Amino acid sequence: MNKVRILIITTAFHHVHRFRLHNFLPYLKQYLDIDIIDLPMFSYDLKPYESLREFIKKVVEEVLKNNIIKFSKKENVYTIRSLCIGDLGSICSTAHISILLKKLTGNRYKIVLATPWIAGFISLVLRKNVGNVPIVYEDVDRFYDFFKNPIKRILVKAVERYTIVNSDAVIAASPYIYSEDLELRKGRNTYFIPNGIEYEKFRNVAQKVIERERFATVYVGAIEWWSGLDIAVKAFQKVVASIPQAKLYIIGDDRTTFGKYLRNLIKNLNLNTNIVLMGRKSYDFVVNFLPRCRVGVLTFPRSEVTMKAFPYKVLEYAASGLPIVMTNVSVVASMVKTWRAGFVHPENDIEGIATSIIELMTNDYLWRDYSARATEMASLFDVKRLAYKEAQTLSSLIS
């Protein structure tokens, strides 16, 4: 039986952070024949050792050779570098995208899946070039809340709303987003498929670990103002007061403005030997590192972006056998409480967060109980099953 041909238009494929698409894509390919147009940021392939001068020279040579669109046959990915800097830079690539879409119309795609917000907007703007097929928007976040500039927030919110309302169908990644999308779209073709993880991959690694680092706590993810890592650091000061050898490993790009603030906070609290900023690491590193730790933390502050998110890092902790200590923010907090997969606290409860981490570090019986429950909870979000559901949903939209 021939697979349904679909086109994915995305800004996430070469993103510095791992996105929902990275988890779903290998399994969607089992059911669908997929081509991808990726719209990365201007500096997506800037090497850590590469000078800005060398990088600009490389980009200029690409432009002069008309090599803006690159194709990877191995992954069926067309990459179009934005020639504009910033989060909205991909919109500057509209002309190149239009040219490419005209060339690809002969491929007879049955559906277009766009993710996240800029890609969705561009797909709608270029609807005529896409062909007479449904455009499905994968709604994974409320991106306007990532912007502090009020003008940018208003602009991005308008773009997101336009994309949600005008797409032929929407797949929402969290219950909060799903309920909003239902209301905006008046119920038209709106589906809820949560974020998923490679459950078996995390479990296989975790089961091979002979011994965990007893006093190790870990955070994986973005290091931004909305990550709430200052809450985790302040709580960890109290953990260290009881357990001097305790460690908090923070995995993520700490070269951000908030990362610099966090580094200073750690220094001022005399926690340099206890809190390790590990920088950005590969996905495989994370898979192998999590099972070496004892506790996973997520201390989001309350904001629109965190309340409506579905942070799959909690599911990765759980699949690795880590009980979770987190703030009472996002739908995942309710899940952790329901499953007794860890401890949930108000964001201002520094003392309580510290006490829970200490308990899980020192009480083996409690740790084993919560670890088993966390593992069971994570199994519900195996991406293999969720990708099959998404493939079925997309196929059902073909007229």
C-alpha cells in the first residue's frame, strides 16, 4: 500500500532546541511519505569555532552562487536559509519558498503540515503555491509570550491567531492550547495529540545503569527567564546546607542573558562546586545522562507560556526513572500529582522544593515508589503510539 505524500513546512528542523517534530518525525515516516521544507534562522549553521567574518563570507558565497536552497536527499529536506536576522527572519524567505513550492507541486502532496507559528503563517500566505490541499497547523506553544517587547508580542499574537483560525485543521499539543483552539475555530477540525517521547529508548538506557549518582539532581531545557532556574538554584542552596555533596546539573545553552544572570546568582550563593552548568548537549547525551541522576527538576514560574505548555522534559525524566520535583505550573504538574510521580509545590515554596529534593535523595523506599510511578506515567506518552495517531488524523483529512 502506497504511503500518503505530505509536505512539512517548519522552522524547527535545525532549531538549537529539540522540538516536538524531532520526536515525531522518525515514526511519522513509517506511515507517511514526507518531504520537508525547513526555514532555519540566519545563523543556523554557525560553528562554535567559526568567526563572524568567516561565516558572513560563507553566506555571501552561497548567495552569489544562488545556493540559498539546499537539499538533503538522505532526509528529503529542503533547507532555505533566511537572509534576515531575528525570530521573524523566515518571512523574508517567502520569495524563495514560493519558487521552491512551484517546483514541488508536481510531487502531488495530499496535505501540508506546518509547524510552528511562522511556518504556519507562511503556508497560508503561499496557499496558491501549495496547491489545493489541506493546510494543517501543529500548535505547540503560545509563542507571543516569549517576547517581552510589547509591539512584537502584539504582532506575533496576531500572526498566531490568524494561523490558528485560517488553517484547514489544527493539531494542539497541550490541553490548554486545545481548548483555546476549539473556541477560536468554533470546533472545526481541531485535534489534541500531546507531545511524546521515545519511551523505549530512555527505558533501555535506564535499565542498564548499575548505580545512579545518589545526590544528583538535573534540569534539561532552555535557560531563559521563563525556565525558573533561579527558583531551583535558591532551593538548592538549602539542599546543600543539608547535603554538602549534592549536585545540580543544568543542561542547556547558558550563553543567554538569563544564563549570565544565573551564573552570577550561583557565584553569589557560593554554589559553584555544587551547581554545574553543562551547556548545550546532544540528544543522545541527555538520553544517557538522565539515568545517572536521582531527581529531575522543573521550577517554572507562572506565566502564559508556561501555564499552557506541555513540557516533555518531565516525561523524559520520568521515562529515565527520575521522580520529579516541580512547581504547580502547566498540565504536567496535575499529572505528576495524580500519578504520585514526584512532588509539586507553589513556585514561591523554596523550602518545600528543597525538602522534597532532600527526601528523594535520602529515602530509598520513597525514591523507588515514586520512580516506578513516574516510569508508568511516562509510558502513556510513547511517541510511537502518538505518531500513529497523528498519521491517522492527517490521512483522515484528505478529501
